[in-house]
Amino acid sequence: MMAKIIVIIFILGITELATLLWLGSYAGWLLALGEILVTLLLGLGIIRWVGVFSFTGTPRLPPIDGFLIVAPIDALVLLVAGVLLMLPGLVTDCLGFLLVFLPTRRLLLRMALWYLGRKLFPSVFSQSDEFESPNPEGDIEVSSDEIIDVEFYRIL
């Protein structure tokens, strides 16, 4: 496992170096250096923004499909995006920008939750391998005939 990680990091480093050399030779070294500095500052800003909103408890986004665990995972994904943007290179910058934008981040979070659910609860996901929520209509399935009537009052 550790050898695979080392090989992936080595290949990523070579790819980043090759893309930066290509950008430097194609558009100029000043533009390549500017790209590195701009994405470094952008990554630092994202990390600071995530840190401020995570510690203050200010909600940023509604949960995906009602999962409350998505908010901390979303903050972690934004933190990873900031780190990827801080690394010099075009490949990590593209991955970081994919994680920054809400539609692609939501799609990746849905895929990650589906994958983790499949690994953690194989009996639930063994019926179908399709990528969809287990209850797309949002209807509640009642397994018994007993119905409990509840009233509530919101106190502000």
C-alpha cells in the first residue's frame, strides 16, 4: 500500500513538473510564475475561509439528501481543495478547482457517500449497483400499522 502511494506521488510530481515546463515554454515563465502565486493565494484564502466558518459554526450549505455528516465532509473537501490549489502545478490546480465549485463538489460527495455506503453496508447495496439514493421519492416506508400522531411547537 505504501509503495503504491509513493509511486502515485512520484508520477504526480513528474506530471506537475512537465505541465509547468510546458506552460513556461508555451506562455512564458512570467505567466507560469503568476499562475503559481495566484493559486497559492487562492488556496490560502479558501483554507482560511473554511477554518473561520467551521469554527464559528455558521452553516454554509444545506445537507445533501438529509445527511448531516455532509457538512464536516464538505469542509474537509474544501480544505483539501485549498491544499491542492497551494501546490504548484496545473494538475493539482484543476483538481482543486473541481473541488471548489459547488456542483462538482456535490457530485463527488454523492459518489463518495455512495461508495462508502457500498463498502460499509454491502447487504443494502447488493440489490442494485445503480448510483441513486435508496428512496428517490422521499416517502417514508412504514413497516407496521401503528401510527403515532405528534404535535410540536417551535419556541424562539
